[in-house]
Amino acid sequence: MEQVIGIRTDGSVRLGNGHIVRMMALSDALDSAMIRHVFFLREDNYWIQKITRNGKKVISGFSGTGELAALMISENITHLIYDTRNDLGKEDLDEIKKITGTRIIVNDSPEDTRLAADVNIFPPIAQLKEWSWGGFDGKIFSGWEYVMLRKDFLFPKTHISGHTQRVLLSFGSTDPFHITEKILHLLSGSGSWKNHFNFSLVCGPQFQRVEAIRSLPPFNDLSVELIVSPENIAEVYSKADFAIIAFGVTAYELAALHIPAFYVAISEDHARSAAIFERSRVGKLLGIADGFQSSFEETIDRFVNNNYVFDCKKENGQPTQWPEISNWNKILQAIIN
């Protein structure tokens, strides 16, 4: 029987784009493995059109569990990957499994959907041991190797000797917490080190404050290149010496490229997830979005003045091992078997 993968995900201004970006990475891996798959999207038109233009099959406009299940049957779906938030619940996935007989894989979700899954896939997070797993009898795969990244990020950057020092700034596709503005104000008031760096501010395709950002005095005080939705985003990231970002998918992408980063978390849950990056010596958490400012200048100043060095760069004078990130052979095996 042919294996056909259904991908239930979404991306939008409201939801952000982390879920859909990693499902697009999965889609590319499925294409390489010649496994047929179909996207099921509720929102929004930007992503529906973008994915369709890339030659992928997208089904949208459905509502309700029963209609989704009927569409899955019509497409002969054998495996459903669920990666979105605030949509279906455990009972919905149980019903879909009952109607369709489909194998359910839930990717990186703290919601009760994980309890209906045959397989759960997670990055390396401590919360797994703290959540209740009552009634779950499936499999859990967790680790750096199960992070789903596009192949462009799987080639660590090569440091270019003598190149202009550059700091990457990236705060999510839509940045609803206005971290961009906060960081620009903090950088503008920082020490003289900022005058020796150029800044690349990367915004997502649905970022709605581009002109407002360009008009800010701190933006014009710094040497900032504002880049909106670059096609060659891995190449843009690779030019950075270090990064200041909102914690999320970008954190894993930078770790794969071997670029040290400072993280601003948008929630306590994200802060907990970021802790593994500190333990693995690939980055440092600055704090939560509404309370990281007080330690910002001291932390960054120590880093750029070489009084604070990421252990991921050296330990006792010797390079240390960065974690293996995004092993697609293991990911596909976890999904299909």
C-alpha cells in the first residue's frame, strides 16, 4: 500500500510561521524520498498560494473534523502529521483516527493532541518529563536530531577571515511583542562596540511595521540593513558573527549553522526550551520579552569585549562538538514506521 502523508499545519499573522516553515522542510524531505504528501491548511492565503506555487498540493477551505477526515479518505492519506496550535484537540484526533484508520504523528505540541498520537516528535526539551502522559501508549522521539530544518541550514557556516563584523537580528515573522523596537532602542544606547558592527534585521513576509521601524531614531543611529523575507535566508544568517533573536525555529537554524545567539523568549515555556541551548553551549537566554532589558547591555558588552565567550566556540582552547541537528533519515523513519 502506498504511503501518503497528510500535513495539517497553518501559518498566519495571528499564529506565526514557525509551524508551517518546519512542515515545508518536511515536505522537501518527503519529496527527496519520493513520498506523496498533501497539505491541509485553514489559514492563510499567503501560505496557500506560496506552497501551491512551489508545486505542492494544498487543500483548504474545510471546516470540522468530519470534513477533514472525508478529505483525508479521498486523498488516501495513511499518515497525518499535525503541527499547529489552538485548532484540533485530543478528541478530534481520536475521531479522525477512528474514521480513517490513519497513523497520527504530532510534532512539538504541549497540547492534549499529543495524547492521541501514535508518535510524538519533539526537540530536546525538559518539559517532556513534567507533562502528564496518562492514556498515551505511543512512541516519543526527542532530541536535536528530530528538529525539522530546511536542508539549506544543514551546512555549518565557514568563518570568513577579515569580513565585516555583523550581528543578525530576527524576532519572528510577525513579532507581536514588538521585540524589534525594544532591541533597537537597547542597541542604540549600548557601548561603543556597536559602531564596529553592521546589523542585519530580518523580518518575515507578514511583518506589518517595516516603515514604522525605518522611521525610528535608533534604526537610523545604527548601521542596519532591513531584509524582508529573503529567499536565501540561510545565506543571510551565515554572514553573522552572532545573533540576537526571539527564541523559536530560528534558534535551531542558527545552531545548525554554528552561529552563537542570544535569545529573547516570548513565554516561560519558550524560556524552558531555550535552557537546552545554554546547557549545550550554543547560546544564551537574555530573558522573557517583557523583562530582559535590565541585563541586556552588560551581557552583550561582555560578549563583544571577549570577557564572555560561548563554550560552544572553545573549551580549554579546543573546539567543542556542536549537536547534530535535523537527521532526516531518523525523522522520516519515526514518522513512517
